[in-house]
Amino acid sequence: MYALDTIAAVATPPGSGGVGIIRVSGEEALALGRRHFRSRGHGTFSPGRMYYGDFIDGEDNQIDTGLFVWFKSPHSFTGEDTVEFHCHGGIVLLNSLLRTLFAAGARPAAAGEFSKRAFLNGKIDLAQAEAICDLVSAGSDKAAAVARRQFQGKLSATVERVREKIIAVLAWIEAEIDYPEADLDFTGQDQAEEILADQVKTLDQLANSYQEGRIYREGVVTAILGSPNVGKSSLLNLLAGEERAIVTDIPGTTRDVLEVPVVIRGIPLRLADTAGIRESGDLVEQIGIERARRVANEADLILLILDTSRPLSSADRLLLEKVSREKTIAVLNKTDLPAAIGTTQVRSLGFARVREISALGGQGIEGLKDEVENMFISGLFAGDETVISNHRHYQALTKGAGLLKEVMAAWETMPLDLLALDLSQAWRVLGEITGASWTEDLLDSIFRRFCLGK
């Protein structure tokens, strides 16, 4: 048990609500609960049961009425004695009870400290702790599913199996070094190389899932580009399912970058409607156009909107020339009107992804969503494969795989003791994913991203 002082924090989001929860964890948690909760009808507390009563301050003044529960060590999230005060969800009430608990000896919890204690007390591993943060911040059902699989320990189990195989090879190498004359196993080297090759394959497969997992976790930064009045704002409103952008026939209506989160086929998109790209003497519009160019440079996906009812303008041609073809879908809008340009003409300019739509009538939108899905999703998530979404995990996996590849490449030319050093390093690097290997700096960098009550 990793013994620490008693901490307290609000575990529910800030603001008004039906219920607000204060979580307290540490050796004095139950004593604080007994001191500041007066049960209506029960003189003693049993762990895991909810009790109804009054929350009181240090002078026995009532703060609020609600429910109280005690989780006895080690059968709690943190592994320590933990109590929760379930109050009415008003910030004044919660702060009043918090001040009372602080005055009685608890201290404010740091960001992620409850999860950090759960890790240090062996209740969860480091990958599972990070999955909690991802579950809380998930922007789509698939993002939550990726995090849920990680919290269930699927990634950790795979990584630990790889580390066990590395240890087995290390044990064989150490035996060869210590007892070279014993001829322990003539086939040992072939088996060791085969084992390492299998582990490299596993690590590479996990690392290759990162791009797809990152999309679910972080979303796709998407810029809607086009010259004025081609239907950028209309498309944004259609994808968002509500009127988020102003739509008029007046050129230059959108003067800044309007960001709207949407989900397409389980993929979170950070959709940015930008100012129409054109030459303008209006200072405010010029600033909006410059911001639009910056967003386009940083975007993962560009939806380049063209008006099919009119020939390509100079602004259209400039955009077609400047945007990245690899990350652009050319969207030919206003197909409900007589066509002046078409898919063939745009494809001849080097754009492989072209979709025809009518933002006014909604035609072609499902095909556009298909294109977005095909562009970013490989289908890996459809099965039961483990998908990683965390850049720290990706770095550890690629570094670990790289070290194993170096060992395999140098097996005939490098002394066994040096090979053992590289294998040991790979074993430690992979251990950082689950927390089998950790430093205080590593923990601080991870848990500072968490909210206070988690």
C-alpha cells in the first residue's frame, strides 16, 4: 500500500446540477466522514452502503442534506479508505463542504491524484489509468470503445506477454554467457531469433494502429475551404445538423474561422468553416482569409468546395493549385443547378477524391461521409484487435520494436552481453506503457492532464 495523506476534491463537473459529489481518500477519510455526516437512523457505517443524512460543518451547522458512502481499503478505486459525499450540485454548497473538510485536515487533491494513487496501490496499471482520462474526454462512441478496451487491460496484457518473451530470451543469453562450455541448447539462437521476430510483429501491429486510434481520440482537424458563396457554411450546417453558420448570398459573410465539433461514422471532426478565399480590401475580411490559410495548412482534412454551376474562377484555380491533394476532398456543390464543371475536369487536375453534392437538398452527403471514412479508417477497429490512441504508447512501442530489430540484425556480429543490454532496454521501455517501469517525472507528465476529482 502506498500510504499518503488524506485528499479531497469535487468529482463532478463544475456548475449547477442535481447531484454534486465530493470524494475523499486516505487514512482519515472515514474519520472525516463520521465527523461531518450525521446519518438519519444509523449510528454506524458499513462499507459499500449508501446512507441518508445531513452534512455539517465544524460547528454542527447544517451545510446540506444528501447521501454518504464509505469504501473500505483495499476495496476502493484508490485502494485506500475512500468516502463520498453526494450533495446537491450547487457550487456554493460543494465549496462550503470542501472548506470544512480542508479545515478538518484533508488537503486539496492534485489533478489526477485519485487515479495516481490507484496506480501506486496496484489497483490499475498506467495504461488503464490513461484510459480513464480518455473515457472521460471521449468525443464519440468509437473513441469511448477504444478507451474502454484499454481500460479492460487488453493493451496491457499484450505488452506484458511481449515482455515475458523478451525475458525468456534474456534468460537464455545470460545462461550462454555464464556457462559457455555447457552447450545448453544448440538450437537456442534460432529459437531466440524466432521469438524476437514474433514480438516485433506484435509491436509493429500495435504501432500501426496508432494513426486510426489517434483519429478516434483526438479527432480530425477539418478545414472547409472555397471562394465566397460556394456553400461552405451550408455544408457545415448540414454536417452539424443545425444552423451554426450564417448563410446569405452576400460574399464575405464568414469573416473568421468558425469551429464546430461533429461526428461522422464514429470519427470526431473538428470542422472549421473559413472565410471565402479572394482578394479583398476589407481589413477584417483579410484577417479572416489569412486565418483560413493557416487552418488549411494545419488541417488533417480539407473539404474544398466548388460551385458546379459556374466555371472555375481565378480564386478557385488558386485553391486547386495550392491545397494538398493527399488530404483534400474536392466537393462539387450545387448539383441541383445546371453544371458548368464536373468530376472529370477536377480529377484531371490531380484530385483523386471528388464528390458531388447539393448542400441545399442534402443529396450526396452520405457519399461524402463514405469518402471521409475511407480516407481515415482502415477497418482495423471492426474486429477485436487492440487499437492504441496514445502518442506515449506509440513512442514506446516503436522504440521497443526498434531495439529488438537492432538485436536481430547484430546477432552474428555483436557480443551476447551487448545484445542483452539492448534487450533489457527494450523490456524497460515497454514496461513504461503499463507502469512496470516508471519515474516520478513520467507519472507527473501523465496525471497532470487529469481533472481534479479523477
